[in-house]
Amino acid sequence: MKRALISDLHSNLEALDAVFADIRSQGISEVYCLGDLLGYGPNPRECIDIVMQCKVCLLGNHDQGALFDPEGFNSGAERAIFWTRMQLEEGGSAVERQRRWDFLGELPRSHQEDKFLFVHGSARNPLNEYVFPEDIYNRRKLEKIFALIPRYSFQGHTHVPGVFTEQFQFLSPEEINYEFRLGEEKAMINVGSVGQPRDGNPKACYVVLEENVVRFRRVEYPFEKTIAKIYDIPDLDNFLGDRLRDGR
């Protein structure tokens, strides 16, 4: 069985459309979204409507910020969330607005299927904890997180794709030729970001999980179109568009 795992869409419709086209081209029908549908980007309503078709969708910290109040966000991210909330409160019919709010309000923080755990942040704090590549030097942190993982954890949040092993290694997709085989040891796999990659590659990123093989996919999309939309919205900092060019 093939599953596509996406995360951190951040209201980037162009990237999401390109990724779903790539998913369909492989004959994949099951899509799991690991959160952060919202924030930063210009098309929150459209992205929610697309993600409603996913088999599983989790709550991300930006989604929670739109539902309640953003906590720990920088000023640009906070303004983007307040603008996003306004779009959800005012756009479309009353029925559409309620449907979107109901969908967001019912999103779980984690999902487990046998040996697979799916979260936005980490097994220890599904919503907010970042696990960065440099955390391989923080063994105590990784040991505590690995202790909570049944066998494999799939997550997002950092926007940096790669694999964390129990041997305190971080393997970037390029190092492993974009493919990782799941074995007996535990592993944490960051699926990267669809809508705002931060690993120096502007292409949208997601993962295909087939049996015990994880494949990282990179997909080109017209980011200049997304950037132009961001520039046209005063409440969204231009920086949120500029960073899409460099994948930062």
C-alpha cells in the first residue's frame, strides 16, 4: 500500500496543487497531512478545502493559532495568523465557513497505526516540539523522544526533511538518494514542507511510504505566483514570499 505524507502546507496553493498532481501521477489515493495547513501563505481557504479529502489530517501549531491565539510566534507569523483567521471568518458562504472551522476544530494531535506514529512536532509534544538536525548532538532529548515512539515516527514542523536514527544520525534525503528502508531500529522521519521548504531547496517536499520504504519527493511549482500574491497582501510580510525562492 502506498501512502503520501504531506506537512506544513502553509496556505501555499500553488505548491499544494503541484504536490497533489504528483501524488495522483503515482496512482496514490491515500494522503496523510501532518498539520500546519495554515499560516504564512495567501490561500488558507483553498488549502483547507483540498486537504479535507485526506484520509488523515493532524493539527499543527499554526492551525491551533488560527483556532485560538498564537503563542510563541514572531510578529510576522502572528500577523499572518490574524489575517488567516479573518479570511476564514469572512470568506465564502456561512455553510462553507462553518464547515472549515468544524474541520479544523476536530483535527487530532496524533495518529497511530501499529508501529507507525504520525505527529506534527514530535512524539513527546505532538504540536509544538521541534526536532532539528542539530539535535543529534542532544542525545538526552533524542533518547526521551525515541522512548515514546512505537517503531517509526513521521513528523514535520521544522520544514527540514530527513531521517533521524537511533544511532544519533541525521540523514538528509540527498545523502540517502531520496530513499530510506525501515528496519528493526527505530527511526524518526521528517517529511519536509510542501508550502515553505527550509533546507535550501525551493521545491515542495513530501514523502511516499510504501511498505517499509520511504521515498522523498521534490516537486517544482510556480513559486513566483505565490510570492506575487503575498506581496499584494499588506498583512503578509514580503519576507514570507522572498524565502520561497531560496527554500529558507
